[in-house]
Amino acid sequence: MWRSGPVSGPQAPRRPALRTYLVLLVLITLLPVLAFASWLVVRLQAQGRVALERGLVETAQALTIAVDREVERALDAVRTLAASASLRAGELDRFQGEARAAVAVHGGLTRVLLVD
């Protein structure tokens, strides 16, 4: 039969199961490890980006120096040819030989085109 009155006897509050405590223990233990791993990933990514940027700057500087050298070589060859006495005298056959020699010595040019 059902009783409608107050419940007699002490009723202790129900304690969480052991499984709940174990799950909490694992979570509490893993949180610092996960936080450290996240921080480490962020730091490594930032360092990688800095290294990549540094490498790109160094590559750009090296390319700039190489292009400057090639332009300077070409200008040296053109200056040499511009000072040619055979060019001023109109001796184009002789100048052609000088142009070939200048290109061989200075490099940087593959063709010399005279425009009047």
C-alpha cells in the first residue's frame, strides 16, 4: 500500500558514481597537457612563419644582387662598344668583331643591334 505521509528514516543524498569521478580526474589531468600542446603548436607555427619570411627576404636580396650584376655587365659591354673607334669611323665589319669580343668578355648580352 501507498503511504501518503512523510517518509520515515534517514535519506542520505545520493553520491556520484565512481565513473563520474574518474572522468573528472582524466579531464582535469588532460587540460594542462592540451593547453600546453595548443601553445606549442601556435609558437611553432609563428616561428615557421618568421623563418619563411626571413628566407624569402634573403632570396629577394640575392636575386636583386644577381640582377644588378647582370645589368652592370650589360652596361659595361655597351659602354665598351660605345667607345669604339671603328663604330665612329663607320667600319661596321671591324665593329662587328669588337662587339663579339666585348660580348664574350663581359657577358650579359646575347645580341648587339645597331640603330641609326
